[in-house]
Amino acid sequence: MALVPPHIQQLAPYKAGKPAEELARELGLERIVKLASNENPLGPSPKALAAAATALAQSHRYPDPAAYELRSALADRFQVDLENVITGSGSEGIMATILRTFLFSDDEMISAANSFIGFRVLAHASGRRVHWIPMRDYHYDLPRLVQAINDHTKIIYLANPDNPTGTCFSSAEFEAFMAAVPERVLVILDEAYFEYARDRDDYPDSMRYRFDNVITLRTFSKAYGLAGLRVGYGFGHRDLIGNLLKVKLPFEPSRVAQSAALAALGDHPFLESTLEANRTGMAMLTEALAGLGLELIPSKANFVTLVLPSEAQAVALAGELLKRGVILRHLGAFGWPTLVRASIGLAEENEYLIEQLVDVLGEISNQRSAISGQP
Ligand SMILES: Cc1ncc(COP(=O)(O)O)c(C=O)c1O
């Protein structure tokens, strides 16, 4: 249709992991284990839930457009000024605001090919030229991102830890990268999974640095269990944040989301339980998966990614598990056709995944030997 610009016509609609309810209905299954979207298996922070219920009663009132209480609490927690903090409808909401605010004329962007799909969709929708740099051994190739900088480069996007590989770049790599990036280039540093990685010695927590051209993005969707409420936050130089605040939708995040996030931020026991469940779940799953002879990418986040020998086997594995009620994410849409990602679940969910996998792997190998005629 002539009304739709070509770069929008070419966009593929975002395909999320299959909702559990839909799968249960389609297959008549009683038990569904959804490990497809890196959500918090413990559910929402209970304090957040109580605060959200209270806020619901005020739903006839618009939210505070300045999100004063939430931004003040974030400023306190991370030792910055209120003017350095923005909140939005998920960290993706803030990402969208950043592109709308700073891209101008023939500005271009750079990122890693096959990193977070949410950025890829926003970048394509912006209609700007983007240089997608291949990853090296499932890691951001930061020196090659630097080499791609030209006079038009305006934004570089990095996710650390990355989704869907779960890999991180180190402090030394980040410092060398920042030393080479001109100050006129804005770096979006997406730390959606930082809580899971922050205690590692070589993790470059961006809040330990003060680069005027870096915006850090974080979220309540993962470690705080509020993915469904859509609330994220970001930190940056007051001039950058001030301009973002002019452009963001005035009433994001919603009243309920602001209240829930504020309570979640104070729910330290919940955060600790989340991190502990992830540590034990990750240890159990990685050991069991490796024991089944599967190749894994070592992950610093709340998911683990399997490397299958071929696309056909990756598709078969995810498809067969789906029939048994286990939803993983085949990463074809991310540009990784041989990878399948599994979020860390509750202990019983992880066990169920392994049980079903044993079955599925047996079946796939029987099919293979039937085709090849070899045992
Ligand atoms: C790297 C990364 N950034 C951002 C997001 C989205 O976060 P939010 O729910 O805050 O928009 C995700 C979600 O999966 C992610 O993996």
C-alpha cells in the first residue's frame, strides 16, 4: 500500500514465544512449562503485587508523568541525581524513545548482528542505515564495531549480558571500546540482565563509569518479575535524559507499573531469592544438559542456549518439546537457526525439561538412524 513506507512494509511482525494458554488449548495438555521468554519463574515480587493492587484503585487518575517517586528511589539506589534517571514502558520503551529523540537526518547506527531482537525491530522501523557486525564466538566483537564507525554514526547498541547468547564482554574490553568511541557517538548499554552478572569480577557494571555519551538501560521485567507490567529505567547525562523526558510518552509507565516497581525496588528478599533460584537452576540445568551430550554457550544471565549440530535438529528439538508442553525458544528469528534457548525455571520445571529432553533426544536419534540406516 502506497501509504506505508518500504522499510515498514519489509518488517516482519514480532513473533513472541507461544503463550502457555494457547498451547494448552491446542494440544489438550494439562502441564505446560514455559521457558521461552527469560521471565522470572518465581512470579512477581510479592511487595510489588500488593502495591499494584492498591494503585489499581486509583486507575481513574493519570500517572505522575515525572514518575517522581520511582525515579527518586532509583537515583538513591544507584547514587545519581534525579535528573540522570528516566523510566519508561519497559527498557524497550526507553530504547524507542532514544531512537526517536536522537536520530536525525542521515544518522546511522551500529550493533552486533543477531543480538537482542527488540533493538533490531526498532532499528529497522527507524528507516536508518544500520551496520550489523557479526559476532565472534557468540560474543560482541567490540573492535570490529569500532572499525565500523564513520562520520554518520550516531548510535551504537550493546547488550551486556547479551540475549540470546548469554555472553558478556569484560571490563577491559569495554574500557578499550569506550576509549576508541568518539564522544559524538551515543552508546546504548542494555543491561537487562545485570543483576545476574553484577557479582562477576570482570563484569563492567556501567554505573561504575561516568561516560557522558552512554545511556544505561535496565528493567523490572527480569529479576523483579514484572515483565507484564512494562517498566524499565535508564541512566545518563542530565542533558540526554532531559531531552528524552521531552520526547517520551508523557504517561508511561502506567500508575500501576510505577507503584509496583517502587515496591519491587525495596523487596530485597525477593531479589535475593530470584538470584539464588537462578544460580541453583543454572547449575542443575547446565550439568544435566551437558550430561546429555548437548553443547551449551556458557551463560551469565537467566537462560542457557543450546547449540545443535544442524537447523533441522534445532527445529525438531524445539518442536518435539512443544508437543510435550515445554516451550523453549528456537532462535531462527534471531538469525541463529541452530540455537535453542531455555530460560531457567523453578527446580521442578527444570527437571521436567530434562525428563522430556531425554525422551525427545532418544526419538530424534531413532529417526536419524532410521533415515541413515545406521544405529
Ligand atoms: C537484552 C534485552 N533487553 C531488553 C529486553 C526487554 O526488556 P523490557 O521488558 O524492559 O522491555 C529484553 C527482554 O527480553 C532483553 O533480553
